[in-house]
Amino acid sequence: MTPEELSATIRAAILAGIDDSDFQLSPFDVPEVRVERPRQRDHGDWATNVAMQLAKKAGTNPREFADTLVERLAQVDGIATAEVAGPGFINIRLDADAAGLLAKGIVEYGDDYGRGESLTGKVVNVEFVSANPTGPVHIGGTRWAAVGDSLARLLEFHGAEVVREYYFNDHGAQIDRFAASLLAVVRGEDAPEDGYGGEYIQDIANEVMAEAAAGGYSDPLELPRDEQLEFFRKHGVALMFQQIKDQLHAFGVDFDVYFHEDSLHHSGAVDKAIEQLKSTGALYEKDGAWWLRSTDYGDDKDRVVIKSDGRPAYIAGDLAYFKDKRHRGADLCIYLLGADHHGYIARLKAAAAAFGDDADTVEVKIGQLVNLVKDGKPVRMSKRAGTVVTIEDLVEAVGVDAARYALARSSADTPIDVDLDLLASQSNANPVFYVQYAHARTAGVARNAVEYGIRREDGFDPSLLTHESEAKLLGILGEFPRVVAQAVEFREQHRVARYLEDVAAAFNQWYDRTRVTPQGDEEVTDLHRTRLWVNDATGQVLRNGLHLLGVSAPERM
């Protein structure tokens, strides 16, 4: 019996009690019943506080409600005991058969185990990374690549149609500085003030010149100064962006849409969005500028949209961009932004409200900094100084799997220290190795079972799974759908990673204390076959969870 099945069973018992007048409630008062693992394992397999939730509505006290419900649950097949504890908690212990059947169910569900439907029919636009095309993807952007792709996988696992989107910031002053920096390198001049430095600038500049020669262009340096800058802008940005796409692809992250900021301005989308907001009164004129009434929608201050010199402020592009996403069918727009973008939460929600949308069509997640540590010392980085730590640097140091797992296993709103030495090690202290090795061990057990002629289909008797380590492992495996559902609900991919570490720990304890294959002259029995189901169920859960993090599940290590 899975937690979801137990939840449904408890709810059905309450509804039956309503029909029999045991509970003075309306069926509409009964929510989905939440079941959790009790803190103390000897209290049972599962616990629920549903009696404490509903007692007041039913005109009784929690313990009386719980006593009545327990009488009904005691008659349910698969429930061994149900007991009232404390002020009205209900502790439930499942029959060994009911608990063990979970293993067979997981194997039969396969890749679909844990899948949900909470977002079925929803189109969700997830915008992440969106690094400026002025340099390689640095470690902060790399974290967003790992987190954003994991979130997208989770949302898809719960039924959403996900559009992975990269907002390409190819409009504005930073691009001017980038082009000027490339040109300065070629001309042998110092980089401009606030320009970009480092080897990558020299590399891109050299590629631009090589591309010019190969394409039959005249020497760009013979053009007028403004045309030189435009040449390096066009070709330099294109080369840098291709590098970014290649780096992300090698990291296992690809996007459905690469949206160019510049297109919003050249297509007239910005002007149209502004005119619409003017016509509805969402914009007002003051001191020669046009302002968004963002305080009407929860922002701490109104925002300038058109400056007094007539040029659009950055938020003008945000307004047009949100409108474009909605026009393309997005029901929900999720933005993953860096630590310096905290003020964007209110303004992006205000943008949605200004267009007459529900502000909840916008979600903004703010990511915190990543500190790299090697040999016990921090690894410094600065894109402009040319000492940036890039996505390629991280992958070269620890590999794609370790990098993705390390960046996804912590809450995105928490600064993290990434120990390069630890991630490169093959030890149980390395979380990704620990989880992957547990999966490889399940594959090894399955291979050994084949050699002994142990086949799952030849016998399954869940009542034989009586070892305490089996009860613990099965209980944890049963929590996977709930963990996934919570990760989806709260947009917290790290819940899956931490859960997988719990699975690996429980599996290793079970592996050390029981055997799937016989010893010596021992005959193969249904116990061995049934334990093979448990082993294979564990491997399936580890595979499914690792897939949601974009991490491989090796069969040998």
C-alpha cells in the first residue's frame, strides 16, 4: 500500500462514516488526507493528524473523532493496527503483505512511479540561465542551469507542458562594452572603462577576425569606427552565444526557445505594450517620463518605463516580454534570477497585474551565490577581470553528474560552498557518488541474481519481508511520490536529492543485513525472489529520482 493509497483509504473511511452519521460533516469538508512517517519508528509505519483537522467542524474533540475513525480503519484489509496517540494523532501499522506489495507496484510502474497530475493541462514557461552574451556561463549561471532544468523535469513529471526558455540579453550598454572590448584587443589598445577582459575576449576577437577572412569580408579595421563596432558586435555576440549554447548542451541542458531581447525593440513589441498600458491608465506621465503604477500592484515604488529622454528603461522590455510569453500560451511564467535581482519579484508581478492578469501567473525564484572551494581555499572569480570560473571549468574538475547534483541538492535561495576536492572523490562523503553507487549496487545484485537463476516472476510473497530493514526501506520507497509532489508544489528540486540520499542509506543497511542470493548450499526460495523485487524497486526509485535531477544512473562503478 503506497502513501497515496493509504491516504485515499483513510479519506474513504471518513466519507463512509459521514454516510453512516458517525461524523457530522459534509463530504466537501474532507480534504486529501496527509500521511507522514512518525518520528519514532516503533509508533507505526504512518501517522495522520486528520482527526485534529476535522474534529471542530464535526462538533467533537480530536480524540473522539480519532477513536471512531480508528474503529473503521481496523477493518480495512492491509492495515494491521490503527491507534490513537496524544491529542488525536492516528498511528497506523500496515500488514507485511500490504507494505511488501509496494515493491511489486514500483517495479510495474517503472519509469512512471512517482508521476503526478497536478499540472496536467498547464503550459509552464521556465526561464533560466539567461546569461548576458558577454562571456562564458559562470558558476552562478551554472547553478541556474542545474536547478532550472531539474525544476522543468519535475514540472513535466507532474503533467505540465514545459517550455524551457533562455532570454538572450543582446540589447543595451553591456553589448556595446563587449563589442568595444573585442575591438580594443584587435587594435592592441587597452580595454575600455567597464569593459571585459580575460583570455576569452582575445579568443573571440581572433575568431571574429578569422571569420571575416574566411567569409571574404574586407578588413574590419579599415571600416569607419562605428561600423567596426557594429561588425564586432554582430559577429562577436553570435560567436559568444554559440559557445554558451554548446557549453549548456554539454551540461545536459537544452532550451526550447532562445528569445532575443533585441527582437522586442525591433519588432515594435515594446512600443505596443507601452501604448496598451497608457490606454488603460496603468502608466502615467511625470517629470517628462512615463511611470508604471506598480505600487498599485504591491511594488514598493512606481517604476520608470520611458525615461525623460524618450528611451525605454529596462523594465519596458520586461513588460513586452511577459506579454509575449502569455501570447504564446504560457499559463504560468517562472523566472529564475540571480541574487542581485530581488527587486524584480514585485515589478514582474506588477507587470502581470498591469495587463489585467493574475499576479500569480508570475513566479520568481531568486538564487544565491555559489562559492567554490579547492584545497580548503576559496576559488575567486570575476568575469571582467578574466578570472571567471566557467561551466567548463567546473565540469572539467568534477564531471557533469557531480556538478549538476551538487548545485541542485541545496535550496536555490541558500548560498552554497562547493568543495571541488570532495566532488572529485569516490567516497561515501561525496553525495552524488553515494547515490550513484547505491544504484550501481542494485544493478550488481540483479546481475548476481541472474547467475543464481533467481527470477522475480517465479515467486512473490510479501509476507516474508519481515526484517526491520525491509520495513524501513519499503517505507522510504513509498514516500517518493509525496516527495516529488512537494518538490513540484514548492519548486524545490533539492527535496529529491536529499530524499535519494535517504534511499541510498536505507538500501545500504538492507543490503548489509539481508541477502537476495543464497549462501552455500541454500536453496533458492520465494524469500530470495521477493527480495529481488525490493532490490529492483530501489533501483527504479533511484533511477527515477536521478533522472529528475538530470544525473545518470550508472550500472557499474
